Amino acid sequence: MRTGDLYKEKELLALIAKSDEAAFAELFDHYRNRIYSSARKLSRSAVIAEEIVQNVFLKIWLNRADLTGVNNFSAYLFVITRNEVYLALNRIARSYKIHSLFSKEQPPSDNDNERRFMDREYQNLLQKAIERLPVQQKKVYQLMKVQGLKREEAASLLRVHPETVKSHLAQAVKSVRSYCLLHLHLLYGLVFCFSFLS
């Protein structure tokens, strides 16, 4: 990094140490992609990498008073990022191991254990996705996708036009699908991580 850049960075860190939110936003914009890239390489997961970015900057903000004593911020940032990745992977491996301990009373095959675990986790994931929907979209989704009602029946119950129900359902399905696809990446990564570490 050039001398001018180092000077500006030290100025930014000094401002952040004084709780300057604009300076913190500038630091975030400057380093966000770099942290994401490092976390992605270490974790091999886009979802974990996004979580790491948030955790790293949260840690920086919470410990902002210490920033004036940091001489090499890039190295400081890399150490925090690396530690957060290892913590995330350890949490994933530990949670999967805890689950596997409760599956040892019956000795079904590893594939059966894994399938049951994935099924249960997917149902939990689906429920979380539904709970995040806006009120009307949630009602439409539950009536049509969970209870199996037809569009006209749902419209009658909700006292809205069938086209409104159609629109709400389309948006709800899109939101649920996006949420599940995003988090399934982490879920499958969890299973892979455990099998790799065990």
C-alpha cells in the first residue's frame, strides 16, 4: 500500500475509534470484497463467506477503540477473518457431531442417518423461509402449498381477487425458493464438512 494510502487508512481508523460511522462505512466499502474473497477461499462456501464479512466488521466496530494501536491493518484484518472462518467451520462440525451422537441407539446405515438429518433440517429451513414472508404472502402460501387449497378457495377465504392470490403466491414461492437455495448450500456444506473432518 502506498504511503498516502497508509496515511489515509490511519486517519480512517482514528475516526472509527471515535465512533465515526461514515469512516466505518468507507472502510467497509474498501475491504468488504477482500474479506469475502479470503473467507470464500478458506471456507469454500459463499454463505459462510457472507456471514464472515458481517462478523468481521461487527468485531471491528465493537473493538473500535483498539484500532489506534493497529500498525498493519491488512494483517489484522486477515487474522480476524481466518479466526472467524475456523470458528464457523468448528461450529458446523460440532453441531453435526452432536446430532450424530443421538442417532447411535439404532444402527441404521450412514446414508439413512444422513438422509433423516437432511430431511429434518430442510423442513426447518422451509419453515423459516415461510415465516419470513410478508403476512398476505404467508397466508396464501400456507393455504395453497401447505393445505392444498385451490386459488379460488384461497381467494374466497381471504376475500381477495383470485389474481391477487396468484400474484402473492408467485412472490411467495420465489422468496421461499431463493431462501432455501441460499441456505441449502450451507446445509450440504455442513454434511460435507463433517464427513471430511470425522
